Amino acid sequence: MASNYPQETFTTTTILPGSLIHQRREAVAANTLLCQLDILKKTGRYDCFNLKWHPVYSRAPEVWPVPDHLFWDSDVAKWIEGACYLLHDHPHPKIDASIHELVGLIRSAQQPDGYLNLHYIMVEPGKRFTNLRDMHELYNAGHMIEAALAHQHLYKTDMLMEPILKYVDLLHKTFGPAEDQIHGYPGHPEIELALLRLYHRTQDPKHLELASYFINERGNPTGVNGEHYYDFELRARGDDPYKRPSYHTEVGGCKWYYSAHKPITEQETVEGHSVRAMYLLTAAADLTRVSSDKASGELRKATYRLWNNMTQRKMYVTGGIGAVKQYEGFGRDFFLPQGTDEGGCYAETCASIGVMMLAQRILQYDLDSRYSDVMELCLYNAVLTAMSHDGTAFTYVNQLASSDADPAKRSDWFTVACCPPNMLRLLGSIGGYIYSDNTSDGSTSVDVHLYIPSKHTFTVDSQERTLAQESNYPWNGTIRFTLDGPPDNALSLRLRIPAFAANTWHLDPPLPQTQPLKGYLHVPSSYLTTTRSFTLSLPTTPRLISPHPYATNAHTLTLARGPIIYCVEDVDNAWVTDHFKSVRLDPVCLEHVHEDDVHDQGTGERYTALTVVKGARMCDVEAVERKMAGLPFCEVPRDNRHAMANGVNGTHSAGDSTADSEETKVIEELRFVPFYFRANRGGKGHSRVGFARAD
């Protein structure tokens, strides 16, 4: 079975100029690479493999017990990886020279037995592999593996792969089920998915064996002498079991935080730290693709079960996941507050990138648009919002509503800087998420998951072909496909039909008597041999969406158009003083939505803005509080009770200014911009996605 790893297949796809994704990829190539390189140098990360003492090593950690420098290995590795992706089509002598220098430093830092981790070489020598739960040794190793894969792919040398393979050999000897091995696994998954990619490259069974062990041993309640491994290693270190990290909510190890409270196959709901859960499930999904034994079957069932729990009960309308700031993770089912002063919302960038990774892996064996729809939702909203238009400023947290405590703003870097280089890695390899090629029994199918103007090269019967898609997506849903190369009876296409266009899509020339299967339209070779160019139309009219009726924000409405989720900002609505908390949106407001094609002069961005005209209302909170008269409630007028009982949202219609009361006032114009574009134009940092319904 073909791997279709996007980190390898992206080179077969060229992103065409003019699209939003092309603009963002050009930004990371032109700006992000150099900005992050400069930060790596200024902060000491760049030179850390010189193995010279740095003052940060002595600093008390911001988040005990994790030292502030603990991720420096992976910060460097992720930058190398992302840079290697971009150098394929964006040559840059300075970046190239820096990669070579960093690889030389990494090689020189490796210990004689292959060990390679900054903290345990410099700060705590002799204590390696004594705190797998918290100290990220294996997480860093995973990112080193992925950097080596990208480096080898670009340079066709083993200068980085050689030391990494030596390190992996050491890990394989150290971890496993044998009596003389450590029966542990990483607190932060990452190495598992990296080892599976490494196995695909090397075909060395040791790499598959180690990945499988880490995945399947995780959560074993009797892993070492009848006890959970994390309990065993804590006792072996002599740590106080009642002293807990700030990200633990309870005494006793908080194993659910690490997705290690049970074996994966026994987990009913997705729990804990959202990034860890996504990296773990990405590896689990990939392992089930590689293996076909009974255990893999149970693992696949668990992956589906946890995906469903996440998307149906624990995901925001933007594709963000993780509602709880304390541990950067999932809350209980349906706990989805929009912002800090509503009870939470974290939606870390890396977590939504992890969702994309997981969706992409599942699609390799289960072609179903419910996975690619979520992949697209994350990309255009929860992920793209995490980087400024020019690729120089970032968000770690992506709340759906701002507050005085957490206004919508960006930073150039973070102490734990996983998110900025993750944007680099994703956008560098984004071409690999658009298409999948599958060959079986002499036939080839190309699956189109994302609609991004691009040209994809593939082979049929050893002959090169290209498939191009041209559009102004996501602003316009008309997509023109063109096949280049001689017609071939062995080629078919499968095109995703997004949920927002499930009943409105159109293919021209038409394809008779064909309906999408699991959200993908099958275009057979009989059509393609005579039709070398065709158009898929996916109407992108504005629509209102609402969360699950049990969700914390169940009674909110969000404006969407195509795959884009919209928000409001004070930049366009200067009257706001309360982060739009008092704004109510009328369900009939779609009758009064104006679309404008905007070319923002300050940023150069082009997008479709939406304006709701007299379809929103502002609540006079002070008037309501006067009406409450010191009680924790106020009476609902009888006419409103009657209207609600009959399924009517209030007694007024959008645009009816006579419906003003003491408590509400019609907003003449409420201007919306794409959620990904927030915090790009200054302002006070007031922003919101979902609005209470106007009654």
C-alpha cells in the first residue's frame, strides 16, 4: 500500500500563484524562515549543540518540572525540517548554509553510544530515560527523525540520517518487552509517527517494531512489576507522589493527560493534552495501515471511536480542539466555551495541525469526506489564523472570543515555541495534503482532498501525467480541472464534495447517473478519456452554523461561507467595548448579508468580507440588570414565551427597527472578516466568532 506521506509527496505538486495558500507559503519562504533563524540564534538555540553552558540551563522553569530549554532540540529540528521542504522550490544560500552548519553541530554533539539529547548531556548527565513522562527525550528524538528524513530527501546524503539512525538503534536496544529493557513510552507522543515514516524509508523492521511497542504498550496498567510504568519510574526517581505539575488537575499522575490512562484500544473518549492525543492517534492510524493483524484491527476501531468523540463532542466550529487552558487539552463532552471569561477555550495551533495529520492518515485507507472536510476546516481556520499574513507573528492559543484577559494578538515567538516552526513544516509540505495517488491492479486513481490551485504530477503505466486545478477558491467555488498527457483507460479521479455543497454541486460536462460515495465523486476513465477539461462548481453562499445542542455555546450562531469561518473585530466595528459579548445575531440575518471583495491596502490581502445589515442586535446589559432588580433572573415577556414555544426566535424580523426595546437595539451594520485574518490590522484586540441568538 502506498504511503502518500505528505512530507514526501508534496514535491509532486506545485501550488499555483494567486491563491490564499500560495500567499501563505510564499510568506513562510520569504519571511518566516529567516525570522525564525534569527530567533534561534538570538535565544541560544542555534548554538546549543556546541555543548557550551547557557544561562537558561540554570533558570527556574516557567512550568515545573519542564525546563525552559527542554524543547530546544526539537525547535532546531523542526526548523531544519521546514527549511528542507521549502528549499526544494525556494533556493536560499543563507538557509542552506545554516542547515549544513546545524547538521555539523548535531553530529558533533552525539555521544559515543548514539545518545543525543541536549538536557541530559548538559544539565542532568547520568539521568537519561528516568522521566519519560515529563522530560520529552523521545518527543525530541521524534522531531530529529523527521528532520533527518527531510534532510535526506532534499540533499540525497546521510549527513543527518546517519547519526539519527545510530540514536534510533540505541533506542531500540533500550526500550521493549525484554527483561533487560525499559518498558516505558514517551509522555508526549511524536516519535511513534516519526518511526513509522522512518520505517517506510528504510524498511528496517526494528523501526516498525519500536513504533509498535510504544503505541501498544501505552497505558498498560501492569507494565512493570504489576504497576503502570509512570508510577514505577516516579518511585524509581524517588519523587514525591503528592507533588504535581501545574498542568495536573489531581494527585496520582493524571495519566489521562498523557492519553496513558488505558491502552488506546480501551479508551472510549479522547482525553488530556490535545496535541499529545493527536500525535498518538496519527501514529496509531498509520500503524493500522502498515499492519493487518487482529491487534491492528482493534486499534483502528479505537481510532475511529476517538475521532468521532473529538469531532462530534469536543471540537470548535473553527476546527480548534482543547477547551482547558490549564492542561492545554480536552474538557468533558460538549464543554466548548469560546473564551477565557466564558470558562475556557485553548485551541492550540499544533493541535489543529495534528488533526490535519490524523485526517490525512485515515484517508489513506478510508476515503470519506468527513475526514477531509475536517482537514479543510482546520487548515483555513484554526491553522491559518495562527500566523500573520506576512509570516512574522504567531498565535499559540486561538480562542473564538477575546476578553480583557486574553485579547486577540500575536507574538513573534514563545518560550515553548512548538507552534511557529510547526506552521513552517505544514505550509512547506502542504502540497502533499491536496492529492493522494493510488495504484492497484494496473489502475491509478488520484484522490483530490483539497481545492487549492495547483498542478499535480503522477504516473500511469510508467508515463507521466499532470492534473491541474485552477480557481479562486475559497472565495469562488468554481474549479477548473485539466488533464495533460495522452488519454488512458487506467486512470480515474475521486473528487471531494464538501458538506457545505453536498446538495448544490455541479460537474460540467455532467457525469450521468453518478452520486458521491462517502462524499467523493468518482470520475471514471470512460469520462476522462474524452473529457480532458471539466469544471466542478461548489457554491459558497453565506450560511449560519451552530454547535451541538448540548454544547456550552449551543445557542450561538456563526457566519460561514464555503470553508471559511467568519468573525468580527473592533477594527471594522469601532463602537465595540465589550468584545462583542452583548451582540445578538438574528437567525434570519442571511436575508440581509452583503458580500464585498476586499483588497486590504495595509496588508495586501484579498478576501470576501460579509456585512450583516440590520440583522444583529445589541443588548443593553445595564437595562437588563435594572430589570433583574437584584435577582439572578428576569421574567421573559409573555409574547416572547409564545413565540419561542412556536419555534420563532422573537417577535421581530431582521431589519425591523421598530422591534427595539429598552434592552436591545438594532445594529445597522455588523462587518465580518475571515477568522484566519483576525489580529492582522491592529485595533484593540476585540474579536468574536459565535453570537447568542437574538430572541
